[in-house]
Amino acid sequence: MLFRRIAIRNFRKHLSPVVIDELGEGVTVIAGDNEEGKSTLLDAIRTGLFERQNLGGKAADTMQPFGSTVRPEVRIDFEVDGSLYSITKGFIQKASARLTTPAGTFEGAAAEERLAELLTFRLSQRGESKPDDRGILGLFWLEQGRVLDGLGLGETGRSTLRGSLEDEVGNVLGGTRGRKLLEAARAQRDALLTSTGRPRGDLSAANDEAEKATARALELEAERAEYDQEIDHLTQVRRDLAQISHDRVLEKAEEALSKAESEARSIELLIQRHEAAEQAVALTKAQLDNAADHSDRRQALIQAVEGRERDLIDKRDAHTRLSDEAGPIADRQQAAEIEMMAKTEARETAETRVVVAQGRSRIESLDKQIAELHRKISEIEKLASQRKADQDRIAQIAIDQRGYEKLQTLESDIRAAKAALGAVATRVRFAPIGGQRVKRNGVELTTGETVQVTDRSHFELDGFGEIDIEPGTSELADRRARLKKAEDALDKGLTAVGMADIAAAKIQLEQRTSLDAQVKEAKRLIDALAPEGAEALATVLGEQKAERSRLSDTTSALMLADTADPETESRVLTAAKDAEKEARTALDLAQKEHQEHVIQLTVAVTALEAAAEAVTTAKADLQKARDYASDTELTTKLESAKDALTKAQNTHAESTKRLNAANPEEVELRRERAQSTLATVDAERRQLREEQIGLQSRLTALGKNGISELLEEARGRETRTLARRDRLQRDAAAWNRLVSTLVDAERDAKEAFLEPVLKRVDPFLRLLFPDARVTLNEETLEITGVVRGGREEPYPLLSIGTREQLSILVRLAFAVYLREKGFPAAVILDDALVYADDDRFERMQLALRKAAETVQVLILTCRPRDWREFGAPIRRLGDGKTKKFEPLQ
Amino acid sequence: MPLYPTCSEKEGFEDLSVRFLHTADLQIGKGFGQLPSEISVVLRNARLETLKKIAVLARERRVDAVLVAGDCFDDIAVGDETLRRFKVALEPFGGTWVLLPGNHDPATAESPWSRLKRLTLPDNVIVADEPIPIALGDKAMILPAPLKRRRDAADLTEWFDTAETDDHLIRIGLAHGSVREFLPEASEAANPVAMDRDIRARLDYLALGDWHGKLQVTDRTWYAGTPEPDRFRANEPGYILNVAIEAPGAKPTIEPVAVAEYRWMEQTRDIMPGGTDDVSQGLDIPAAELSRLIVRLELQGTIDLSTHAALDEDLGDLRARVQYLEVDDAGLVVEPTEDDLDMIDTTGFVRTGMERLREQLNGPDAETARRALALLYGLHHQTGG
């Protein structure tokens, strides 16, 4: 749907016409100040579309401008699917409605019905239209404040939207009927299972019942088994009793006992006799033992005397032997002592020889060192003397390196002066013929040679005569004077050092250099021979001489001639020490032997004395015993005791033989067995009888209630309760399956049903709430909440701003969806975004712009500056007041 | 040979023939635990009522004796009350009762017999717990073969062959066990009875117990069967035999008399989709007799949910008419059809859910899914769908 033109006249505030025309696609902002009649315009549009022309009463009265009685009129031009429509309605006075369509013009009620059909709303049957009647247009009519209450789809709008959704995805929801079935199934399931799937209600009771029934059956089965066992037991008891009676077991046992007891009595007599014989043997044996004891003791005394005497002899022999050994042992000790002394002396001599040998060896070494020291000292003295002579000669040479260099400089000055003179001198060359000579100032010249003439010179030429030449240059005199000065300086220098010429000075200098080198070499040699100085050498020499003298005195005092070298002497000393040690060991052994012998001898003396004492005592004891009874008397007593014992033993053997023949053990065993059998059988019979009585009474008691009947009943009950439990379990599982299947199906259905709408909501939502997902009630299509970060926040708990923005975004999505589906949808916002902060406001504008790609969006605002940057045409309400109403003709 | 005391000769019974009722396997005290307790009580009492009925019949028919060929009691451990009620049930007939211990109630050291004796039995009631001949007046001699344990590998009737009786006496054997090579194999495991025992022991009649159906073995050997059926086995239970023997060596006359209180019936039914009408009609029982019927229906076939619901209705109806109805529907497969599902819902999530459950019918836990669908179907009807 596209509003093209909206015109009103005589409508409430607007007595004069207001016309908003040339409305285009996309967004149009209609701006008006407060009280300028923005909301009146909105009411007029609503009235023009939804209210019946013949609306009366209070609702109609409110259309009248205050204090006037006029005819309110509304004209709306719009397009649906590219076709132009126009509706004009006049109210109260001469009420009328006129709809022009591409298919013709409709008047009155027909116009209204046609319009309602076209724009999918419902005409109010009576009175003013209700929001519910306004269909989807109402949905997209966003008035200030109303948006917070949710979408408020109304039945018509909801039905349109649902119809559209069902067209797209089919009837996936089950409606009330489906929910009723699900609830009924859930109730059934919940009657049997808890939310965690545990049994409850009938199922729980059936479980308990089955458990109890099983337990009862088991209990009775055990009782029954016991009953059967008791019967078996009773059968056995009766059989055993019958057996005892039948086999005459008791009677036989009594007979056997009687017989065994009779036999036992005769054996008793034999046993008494046997015991008497045993006692007689014991008595005679004791008497014999007594006699034998006396005899043994006498023999012991005799043997004691003999033994002591033998011992005395032994002790005496031992003493004699030890006494004999004393002499040789003392000799051996003495010889060892002498040997020891000899060895000690030899060792001491060897020690002295080592000292002397070492002293002599040292003296030899000292002699060599002393000689060397002498040589060095002599050498040093010689070098020092030479050095002194050289130093003296150096002192006599006046020239030194510096003096010489100075002379060289003077000589160089002369050469320079000569050269300067030469440069201005007159050069003369003589070339005489035939070997004739030339003399200058009397001195012959070498012919052919150029002669420089710097002063007046007289030449004599053979064969010619004489010539005097006097050079006439003025510089000559100066240069001659300079030469003279230089020559004088050299002469002076030479004279100062006593040299005739510079060559002699050079020779003298070379001599001096050579002497310096000799002096230095002498110093280096002296240092090498005595690094610590000559005095130190002299000190060492003194010390060594003193040591030698001391050693010489010592060795001479020991008066030993012909000692070998120290090593040899040391080896002799070691051998002497070993020999001494050996002698010491031998001496120790000899001393030990001697000491031991002394002890042994002492012991032997004591033993000898004790043995003699023992012989005396033993003899006294024997005599005392013999005084009491003689040896013969004792022998007679012993013999008679032996005879008595032999007799008693014979009697005992006889009684033993008789007793054994009677076999008392067997008789006793038989008697015991008979007694035991009798007691056992009697006890068994008594026990069996008691058992029989006990079993009988137990069985009577057990049988009274009819275990078999109870058991069968219990088993039946167990079977039945188990079956019932199983059936209920199956039912519970089936109900559970049914409920879970239906719940899943319902959830899937809801998701599928809302999917087309939610798909459109998401892009809008992303503009403001990037991570959020809106949830809708699939029945009412109202917003139920938002899922953010996996958590659902119910719509009523959201902030006012969020609710407002969410509500608008979802409407925009719905509008886009319905527009896409061919429904006439247009969005009108009346100062709706009052709770948005700047950021949200801007984002909401983006959302509106997005929606405007599909549907027309009209924005009524009192704050046009908020929309200035939005880029949509802004129409001012005031501008509309200059235009004509132009009712439909 | 010591004899048990015999009952006194009855008045007005002058001839030499002997007439008696032959019954067995009363199994008084049988619990029927597998059935609901109210039914089991009824069936337990029914067995005593039938015994009373037999006693009355014996009195009315003026027979010489009633021979019970074993298993008077279901178990040796029946209660005292049961024993007393048993004793009372015998009272209508003052003639001779000969009661033989069988495999259910063998004469063990402690048994219903020893206990009955302690309760003091009337003189006309003879417990044949020893293999000793019992004189029936001066006309017949009864040779009993009591069981002293539940299972005996020996043929306890062997002694009949050598039992001496006067020539003028009719010889009647009384035993409990399986006739060799005659009964189904499973029944022959223990307590054997030779097939030709009647001939070898020169018996005029051999009264047998253990097999619960009425069954003739030879001219002279019969199983009476239980007088009151106790299981779903169609082998002619519910009779007693009225036996008349005119003289020693004469062929006995056997008259089966129906005495059962309840009838047990087991049927297998193929259920077709849409076809449940004959659930009760197929029983072919007059409506008046339905109340004495214990029925077990084994259902098989593959049906849709609507048939299943209708079947439940019909079975509910039948259950109200019979004494007891047991249904085994393990062989019945309920396959929901498109129509079934359409009836519940054609669109929406419920339909989706149903389709998902239907997909599970081929899966590992198909039974739960199947049941869930059936429950949904029922729910749909209950909630006014």
C-alpha cells in the first residue's frame, strides 16, 4: 500500500483544509510542532480508512472542531499493487463514503466494505472501530506509547499473518486440539513417571506390589521347602526307629556288655598277682642295688689311693725334668745377651764410619768449591785491573763523539767557504808544450789541471817566464776572509783537543770507542762471576773454609783411616742394624723361655706337694672304711642280693605270661565298645523319638495354614503383579515416547511455522542487537522475549527502550514480510522512538530505511531536526494548510 | 491278610452286582493363583461344590461306593480348613468312600491322609494308603495302589496280579498313574501302570486317575478324568463314571455323568481389519451358559488402530458376560493405517509426531512406538476426537 495524498477538512483542530500530497515510496517525514495537529492528522487517516461514514455518538462528536458544527471530511488517495484508489468520507452531516477504484466507484456502505476487503480489515459492527478490527494496517500504525504493549496484532491481523505463514509452511501447528492431546498424554505420563523418569503413582505402587509379592512367594517357597524337608526328615526318623527295633540293636549291645564285663572280672585277679610280682622284683632289685653300691664305693676308695700314688710319681718326674732344663736355658739366654752386645757395638761403629765418610766427602766437595771461588776472585781482580787501565786511557783521549762531530762541522764550514771562494775565483789552466813545468808561488802545478786564483798569485812557466795574476772581484776578499775564519776555527778546535788534523781526531775517537767497549765487557764479566758482588764471594769463601776446617777437625778426631764412600758405609750400617734386630729377637725368645721355665718349675713344686698330701688323705679314708666293714663282708652281701633278685624276676615273668595270655586289653575294648554301643543306640533311639515328636508337631503347625495353597496364591499374585507392573512399565514407556515425540514435533513445528517471519526479523534485529534472537508465541505471534548469549529474557522484563525498539523492529519485519506476500502494508510512526538514545536512534533510522525498501514509511514528528540527516523528504504540516481539499466528484 | 473295616451293607441293596462312582483328580485346594483372586476363589470353591454334587449323586443313585483314584488334594500341604471342608463335602453320601493317595497327595510321613486321620474320619471313609485289599461288603474286593511319593518308577499295581481274593468277589483295581504306551509321552514319565494290568490281575474294573480327561483305556480300564475342569485342555474333563458290574467277570457298564460347574475353553482367533463382530459369537455357547465359562482367546493377525479399538470394546463386552476371559494378544500386530492417523489429525505437530512414531515401527523398539500410537488413538477418542 502506498499513501499518495491525505486531505482533511473540518476535522477537529483542522477547520481549514490540510493536505499532504505527493507522498512517495520509501520514507516521508511529516513534521509539525506540538499542538499543530499531527495526531489529528493520524486520527483523520484512521477515521477515513476504518470508521463507518454513519458513525455517531461521542466518537463522531470528537471529530468536530471545538465549538463548531461542520461536516468533517477525509480524503485519502492510495495505491495498491500499482492501481490508484481514493476514499472520501464525510461524517455527521450528510454522511457519505465514496471509493474510486480501477474497477469503478462505490458509494456508502459498499464503498466501506470494498475498502475493508481491499485493505484486509474488519468493519466495526457498531460504533467506533477497535484496534483489533484494523487488521495488519493497525499493526504497522505505531503511535507514541502504544508500542510498549507488544505488537497487539488483533484477531484480524493475527489471522492475516498466520494465514500467510500457513500458506508458506503449511499447517504445521496442531492448534488447540493438538495441544489438548499433548496435555492429555502428558497427564497420563505424569501419572506414571516423575519428571526425572522415576516411577510414581500406579507404576510405583505396582513396582512395590510386585516386589512384595515376589518376596512373599520366595518366603513361602522357603517355608514349603522346609515343610518338604521336614517330611523327608520325619520319614527318615521313622525308618531309623523301625530299623533299630527291627535289628534288635539295643538288645545285642546289652548282651555284648554283659559278656565283656564277666571276662573283665577274671582278668582283674591276674592283674593283682602280676602287680605283686612286680613289687617283689622292685624290692629285691633295690636291695641288690644297695649292696652293689657299698661294694662300688669300697673299690672306689682303693682305686683312689692307687690313683693318688700314681699321680705323686708323675708330679715328681715332672719336677725333676724341669729342674734339669734350667741350666741350658740360662746358658742360651746368656749367649743371646753376648751376641746382642756384639751386634750393638758393630752397629755403633758402622754409624761412626758413616759420619766420617760423609765428613770426608763434604771436605772434598768444599775443597772444590773453595778452589773455584779462588779462581773467580782472581779473575775478577784481573778484570778490574784491566778495566782500570782502560778507563785511565779513555781519560787521556780528549776527543769524544761530540767533539769529533763538532770538528766535522768546522771542516764542512771550510769546504763551504772554499766552494764559495771557488765560485768567484779566476780559473786558469796551463797547457805547456813538451813537458814544460809551471810553478805557482814556487810550487809546481800539475799540468792540464784548472787552477783557481783567488788572490795575487805568481806563476813561473818553463820556457815562458813568470806571470802574476791578481783577481779583481770585490767579493773575493770577503770570501777569502770567511775561508780564513773557518780554517782558523778548525785549527783552534784541533788545537783544543790536541789533534793535528781531523783524521787524527777520528783515530783517537775510534780508540776511545774501543776502550769503552772493553770497560763494559769487563764489567759484564765481573757481574757474571759475582752476581752478588765480589764481597759476597769472599764471604762464601770464608764460610766454606771455616766449615772445612771444622770437618777436618772432627774426622781427624775420630781417627779413622780408610773409610769408603758414604753410600757403602750406609749399606754396612743397615746390615749392622738388621743383625742387631735379629740378635734382639733371639735374646727376647731366650728371656721368655727362661721366664716360662721358672713359672713351670714353681707350679711343679706346688703340684708335687699337693699330690703327696692327697696320697696321705686317700689312705686315711680307705682305712676308716675298712674299719667299719671289711672287703670280704661286702662281697658276701652282694652275692646273696643277686640270688634274691633272680627269684623275684622269675615269679614276675610267670605272671606276665599269664596276663598276656588272657588279653585284658581286648576284653576292655570289647567292654568299652559294648558300653558305648548301648549308650549310643539308647541315645539315638531317644533322640529319634524326640525328633519324631518335634517334627510331628512342627509339621502339624506348618500344615495348618495350607502352605501349598498360600504358595500358589502367592505365586499367582507374583505373576499377576509382575504382569501388571510390566504392563504399566510398557504403558509408561509408551506414554513417555508419545509425549516426547509430540513435544519434539511441536517444538519443530513452532520453529518451522515462525521461521519465515523470524528470517525477516533477524536482519532488522542485527542492526540493534547483533547477537540476539527474538522469540515469538506461535499462537498469538506476540514477542515473548529475546535470547541473548543462550539465555532467554522475557519481553516484560526488558528495558522500556529495548521493548520499544524491539516492538518496532518486529513490526517492520512483519510489514516487509506481508508486503512481500502481496498484502497492503504501510508503516506509520507517530513520534514513536522516544526512548532511543542517540546511537540506537541512528540504528533505528537504518532499520526504517531498510524497511522502506519494501514498504512505505510515514514518520510523524515534532522534531524534524532529528530526521534532517536521514535523507528523506520532510513535509511540514504547515505547508499542507495552503492547499485545497478537493473532494472526490 | 488284614482287612480294613468295611462299611455296613446298605438297606435295599440285595443283588450280587456292585455299583460305584469312579472319579479322580479332584485336586481340592488347587489355588488357580494365575487368575485374579476373585476368580480363583470361585474356582477353588467350585471343586468342593462338585465333590458335594458327587456325594449327592452317589446318594441319589444308591451306589455301593465312591472310588476316588488319586489326587483328592492338589498338594500334601493343603490347609486344615481345606481338609475340614473336604470332610464336610463327603457327608451327603453315607456309603463307602475309598480315597487313594495320588502323586499330588502321596501318603508321605506327613500328608493330608495322616492329618485327616488325626481329624477323625467317619467309618465310611477309607483312606487306601497301604497296598492292602479292601472289602466292599461281601461282593467286591478293592485292590489299591497308593503312591507314597510323588514319583515312583515302579508299577505299584503289580501286586494286583498275585492278590488272592475269593472267586465270588468282584475284583476292582484302584490306581493313579500313566498307562504305558497309551498316554502322551510326557504323562508317562513316572508312576507307570501296565496297559494289560486288568487282564493280568483278573480285574473286573481298573479305576484310574491322573489323566484329567475322561478316557477309556480298555473295556475294563478307565480314566474318570477330573470332575471339575482346571485347565484349558479339551480332553473331556467334567465327568464322573457311574460303573455297574453285574458279577465277577462280567463286562462293566460305564455311564459318564457330567458334573462340572465351570467350562474351560481356549480358542485361537484370526482378527481381520474391520472384523471383530464374531469375538463372542464364535464361542457358540448359549448366552445363559456364558457365565460358567472360563475363556482364553489367543488373537492373531494384523489390524489397524480403529479395529484394535473396536476389538477392545468387543472384548470388554465379552469379559462382562463370561466368568473369566483371558486374552493373549501377543500374536496380534497393530499397524496404524493412514486412515487411523487421519482420524486423529491430518495436519499439525500431532500428525508429525504420529508419522515419526510410525517410522519407529520398523526400529528396535517398535513395540513402544506401536503402543504409543494405540494410546494416542485411545486418547483421541477419550478427548472427544
